[in-house]
Amino acid sequence: MYHPRFNGNHYEMGRKMGNIFRQNNVKFPIKLDTFQVKHGRECGKLLEKHFPEAVDEIQGITDTIEYDNEVFTSWMMCMGSCLDINNGNCVEIRGCTAFSFTQKGQVYHARDNDLPPFLKKISKSVYYRPQNGNSFILNTSSFINGEEGINNYGLVVAMTYVLPILDEIEPGINSVFLVRYILEKCKTVDEGICALKELPIASSCNIILTDKEGKMVVVECHPHKINIRNNERNGAGESFIITVNHFTSKDMWKHDASDRNVYLSENRYQTVYNALMSMNCNDGVEFAKNILRGNYGFICQYDKQLNFDTIWSSVFDISNRKLYRAEGNPSRVKYKEDARFNNFF
């Protein structure tokens, strides 16, 4: 996993990322079908309207690597929505399990990021300090956009993939850019919810938000509907919330093209739910790690034949300003603290 640090204006940060690509001779053999080209172009215009800083950052990359900016932007805007759809068929489904909880007054968030193993080599944990924006750490299998992160206000944002219905995909901001936008622009869960209500959303996805005050929600997103799922409580009165790779609320099922068991997503949900309902621990960080390792049931123990695995796993100790990450399947790889998080404060 790469650990770059970027600061300054967005174009400069894009140039720095572009130079990393040039130095490592990274190639981008982008292939988009007719629908993806059109969709990506329309989404790129909306990104410019709502998040021009990200557009500047992409421009910095394409100027540096001398790549067609419109094609590159279209490709990025298809990630997590129609890039996974080809001729009406899903060609790449993503996993992931994310949950937040309180334990004795402390607030935690945890996540296994599950993807095809080839993405492990290119994954990054990026430390951003943009001009006129929040500082944040963004964990991503891509770049500029990302799957999860935490900012200097103690706001954690993460997405989980939901298989979209093809004819319900519309021009908008995809899930991985929603994560980046909220990390950079918002301070609290309430601000994150407001942003999601105002931004055009490209396709079905879950966005989980957690802040240092202990507020936690899952926003089930669709281009025409947003459903907010609030936290539950266990017998000890502790709050928790979980999201996997389907919509949990019945009202949103009609916008989910899956069987609601994507890479055993229902099994993963039940593993976490049962662990949090019967929570009995003195150390929230170790408790979260043990769930993510699979010590409470199936969560990351994928069959090798699936060509699918947990490529990184994160625990955010929001209250104590600590971040831990296992850069690989946590059942085999140890968690290490990310000391860059201390630079926020």
C-alpha cells in the first residue's frame, strides 16, 4: 500500500500524483463502452459544478501524464456505478463491511475493504492537506476518490458498493467521490447528510457517517431517493450501525439489483450484528479488530477460488484520535498504527 502525502492547491496535488505515475511508468489503458463514455462525460460536468477542486486535481494528473482529460475524467466518474456494468451485465462486484459503535463513551469505526486481489498492489492511504479544505486521510484502491477516510474534525466517511439497476443510473457524483467530497468539506454527520441531500447522486450506494460526538448513520443513496438509517442499541445501551453490500431497508430493495447477499454480504452483516448486540469487552479497538479478523464468524474468510479478498482493514478510534490499518487480510496481517493521523492535531 502506498502512503503519499499531498498538500497545497488541488492542481499542484494532481501534478504530484501524476509525477508518481510517470516515475513508476503507470499506464492507463482505459476502455469505455458507448454508455460509459456518455455517462462519464455528463458526470464530469456535474463534478465541475459541485466539486471543481477535484476537477483541478484530475487536470493536474492528466497534464502531467499527457492523457486526454475528458476520457480520464469519464473513466473516474464511472467508478463504482456503471464501470461495473457492461452490456447490462455486472463485470466486477465489490465487497466491504463497515460498522460504527460506541463502547463506554468512546466512538469507533471499523471496515474490511474487499476487492479482487490485484487491486492490493495499487491501493493507497493518502494524507491530504488541501488549501481551503479539511485535512484527511483517504484510503483508496484508486486515487483522488476513495472508499473511506477520516478528517481532522473526527468525521469518518465510508462507502459500500450496491449493485445498481442499469436503467436507474443517472448523471451524478459516484460513491467514491461522495466520500472524498464529505471528508474535505464537512465537519459532522449532519453536515454530511446535508451534502448528500444536495449533491446529484449517480447510482445506488451506501454512505456510512460517524463523528466524534457519537452520531452515526447509514445513508442509503439513490439518484431519486435517500433513506437515512439511524443507529441501533444493544442490551448495554451502546449504539451501533452496520452497512454491507446491499440496501438493508426494505423500502430501498427495489433499487438494489442484487440478491442482497453479494459475496455473502448478509452473512457478514449478521456476523457483525450478533457481535455488537452481545458486546462484552474492555477494549473497543481490539474488539473491532477481532470482528474484522473473523473471530466472531464469517467476514473475511473468502474461498481462494473466488479471487476475492480483504485487501486492507481499518479501525478508527475516533475518540482517542488513533487509526490502525492491516494492509492485507486481517486474519493474516497485523494492524499497525498510522502515525500520520497525529499530524492533524
